[in-house]
Amino acid sequence: MSVIADTHDATTSAVKQPRPERLLDGHLLLATDGSTSADGAVGLAAELRRRGSCQVSVLAVFEPAPMPVPGADPSLAAMATMSGDAGLRDDFFARVDRQVDRLFAGQPHVSVDRAEGSPVRSIVEAAVSRDADLILTGLRVHSLMERLVGDETALRVTRATDRPVFAIAPTLAQLPRRAVVGIDFSRASMRAATAAAGMLAAGGTLTLLHARPRLDVAAASDDGIEMPYARGVTAALEGLRMGLAAHHPGITVDIERRDGEASEAVVNYAIASKADFVAVGRHRRNAIAHAVLGSVATSLLRKAKVSVLVLPPAEND
């Protein structure tokens, strides 16, 4: 069976446990850098605030440039860095203010909290201090070279926080209507399905997708258990589908099965079906399990061209 729920550092505790089906109705922490990559996140936050169903806090974090040229006089290097940062910092916050004013136009004024330092640390700490239910951030689609240099900020935030994170592509600025959830029948994947169902607009569609690695397919065929396995998975998916449909009568819930690597199957189906976002739940596992099983959420955030919702582990995972 494929592993669709992501790994998590075993030392991290899941403190915040909001109702997963009501994430968009809670306190949203919107983190933006004013770039076009964050337009979707800011636009969705503005739309939700306009509907009056949530509270929105906006955070912009300026990250100073690293100290230049090893070996240079430290005092001169520091002065040059500070002088350059002052202009960059002013431009950065001005860009954020213009973005927020543009996308929140026609609404009561929304203030932007300004911070300086590590964006990941600032976002994580702000989520705790504001008791946020959900972190909204932009999703930047990186080239291969960019991925080799460093991870997406949204990905690093998911690793460091105990809150759900919604990494939003620039194309999503309205309430989502179509979502795909990878299902491996763990509590984590069930929680992701519940959260995704609650985030869809009326008339939306939720697809529950179960992917099985090809090695498992071959083994099942050799052992003669392919048919019983297929029947069991279909019955389990149908049971989950019926339960979600009963609790969310305003949306359509359907099921899909695929063979292959989990994150690849989810991303490919999401793109083909023009889904607005994919959702994944994270397990708490130790370092060995993390290394052996890999990280589905990491893969999704690196590969996805659609928005990604990542739920942290719960106490009972």
C-alpha cells in the first residue's frame, strides 16, 4: 500500500488542533512577500474576509541579505549591508502594501504586521502568538536549479509548524471548487479528506485517490491476492466517500485508484482534472521511517503547480 501521509519530526508536538472541516472559518495568518507568487494567497484571504466568515492577520517578513564577501573588513561589510538593506526593506514593505491595498480593495483597512529576519521562524512564531487556525502562503513554482539551491518557504514552514499550511498557487484567488486527496486509510489522510471537503465551495468536487506502488501491484499479482485487495480498497474508499458525502451534502465526492508513486499520481491527476488544490496529512515518524518512506508533502510542494494543503500530525496519529 502506498504511503500518502507525510512524515514529521517526532520531537514536534501537535498543539493546535482546530476542527479540520472549519479551517477557512477560523483565524487565518496570511504571510506575503508582495510578489505575484503570493497574489493567490492574498486574493483568497481577501475573498474570505469579504464573506465575513474568518479573521485575517497579515504578516510580511523582510529577510536581510547575508554578510557579503568573506575576508572583508567586518565593520565595513556590516555598514554596507545595513545601507543596502534599508532601501531594499522600504521597497519590500511598499510592495506588500500595494499588493494588500489592491487585493483588499473595497474592504475596511487591513493592517500589515512587519517583521525582519527569518521568514520561516517569524511565520511559525506569529501563528503561535496569534493562535492561528491556518497559515496561508504563496506557492512559487521553482525550476530544477532553484530546487537544488534551496527549498520553497512554504515547504520549510510546514516542517516547522504545528498548524495547517495552505500553500496557494497564484491562479487560485476564489473559494476552491475541486480538490484531490491522497488516501492510504491512515488517520492523517482521513483528516486531510475532512479538511478538504470543508474548504470547497457549494457544488464543488472532492476526489479521494488511492495510489499503490507498482512493486506492491506486482507482489499482489504474484501472491494471487490482487482481486481481494482491489475489492477491499474499493469498499473502503466507497465507505469513506459515503461518510464525507453525508456530512457535506453540498459537494460531490468521488473516488479514483491509480498504480504508481503516490505524490506523482496525486499531482498528475490534480493537473489533468484541473483541481484547485491537493491535500495531504502528515504522520509523526522517527528519522529512520522518514528516510525510508520519504516525504509525500515535500514531493507535492516541490512538484505541484496547484495549491497544496498540508495538515500537521494529530495527537492520536
